[in-house]
Amino acid sequence: MGGALAAGIEGDETIDVSSWRFVNSIFWDNADGLGGLDAASFSHCVLEADDLSAFPASNAHEDPYLHPLHDNGGWTQTCALGPGSSAAEMGVRDASTEGLQIPETDQRGVPRRRSRPVDIGAFEGVDRSLWMAADPATIAVGPLAPGSSAMD
């Protein structure tokens, strides 16, 4: 289950989730924390949980600064990553060691970057070599390496 955004997980049912594996997924601002998913396997995820000691260090535990659901292109609404997001460039491209295939595109169909870590979640953010200066009237563009493209 790569790139899933889990929101509002809660309930009283008991489900054995010990064989479930999540990679590049965001679990944040849920009514019931991980909603009983604590026994699942998490790798390169953004997690909001009461006890983080049981989770691997590959997971982020800081606010992903998700924007509200919005039509960002594609066939469903997505939550864009805000500035300073803990999900930015923290994902993994190859999860074959976990027996999982990571999609080449985000939920909107936008290609994932090839030479840098991908973003965690359903939304691949903008190229971070472009940035805006503190003065909103001034826009500065960071250089790209010769021969590279914004999606490399």
C-alpha cells in the first residue's frame, strides 16, 4: 500500500493487521491515532502515534503540513505538501526488499523524481531546486545542474 493517505481511521472491529505493510504513506491527524494499525509494518511513512518507539527510524514523526483536499489535477482530489513538510523527499523509490512495487507516478499521474528521494504520500511536490525569496515581490530560481531536468 504505497502512497496511501489514511484519514479518519477509527472503529471497534478487531482486524489482524500484522501482515499489512505500508510504504511511502501518511497517517496524520486521525481521530484515533493509527486506529489499531500499530501491529502493521511501516517504512518511509509519516506517522502520528502516541508511542513512536516501536517504529523504524525510516519513518517521520513531524507534521507533514498537508494542504486541504483540492483539485490539483488528476482524477481525484489530493492534499499538496506544504512548505517544511516532513513528507518531502523522504520516500523510497524501491521497496522490492519489502515485496512492494512503488508507482512511477503520484495519484495525479505526475512522474516521481528519478535521481532524488520521492515525496511520501499521494502527491509528488514541485521541484525543490526552484524556490521563492522571503520578499514575495522577488522570485529567485535556483540553478539546475547542466543536462538535468526538473524531474530527474
